[in-house]
Amino acid sequence: MKSLTPVVKISCEVLTMFGFGTFRTVKVDDRDGFMVLAGKSTLALDIKSDKPNKEPIDFMLGGLFAGALQYYTKAPMYAVETMCAAQKDVQECIWVMGSRKNILRYIQEFSPDKVDWADKVLDEVEEVEKELERIGDKKWTI
């Protein structure tokens, strides 16, 4: 069986090298295609230095992580940032990635106050996916 851990490690190193921040794995489950990452996003720290945000803001990084996980697992994967360094009094960003079910199960256990919020974020991601599919199905003519 392939191991996701070295792939995630290389991905984190590449993102760090390109100046996106510093990232590390907290949990990786190869069997379920699930992972939790933590780190300090450059964008989050820049936003925080201007004015702290009330909600997590690193959706692009979450999407990159989820996309890499989806490529590895060959199954639909999502990411939810539960904490963000852009928020007041938060030192690190935390991303939870995997299937919708596994994300919500993990958040229920470790951040139960964020389950409804995470469920709403996942609903919005799925709506965007549907819209992109609809747009992609159109025949474009000039």
C-alpha cells in the first residue's frame, strides 16, 4: 500500500519553499484517505497584521491540500479550515481533509462547536462544484 505521509511532507515543503507559509502533518490515515495539517499561512499572517478576521480565510490552501489528497485516493475529498492564523488569538491554521463524513466526524470529536459551521462550508463547496460542472457542460461558441 502506498503511504500518504511522504507525499504530504513533500507538498508541505514545496508550499513552504514557494512562500505560502510553514506546514506540518498532525494526523494522516492512509486507509481512510484522511489528514489533518497545521501551519502558519503567509496570507493569514498578513491579514492578521492588518486586521484579524472572524473566520478562517485559507480556502485556496485547503483546496490545494484536498486536491492532492483526492489525486492520491482517487475519491472525492474536501478540506475545512477549522482555525486560522488570521483570527484573533489563533497562532496556527488547522485544516481537516478527507471525505465529508470523516471531516465532520473528526470535527465533532475535537471541535464540536464548529460542526454546523463546517457542514455549511462543505455544503457551499459542493454547490460550487455543481455550478462548475454545469458551466463545464455548456458548449461554448463564438
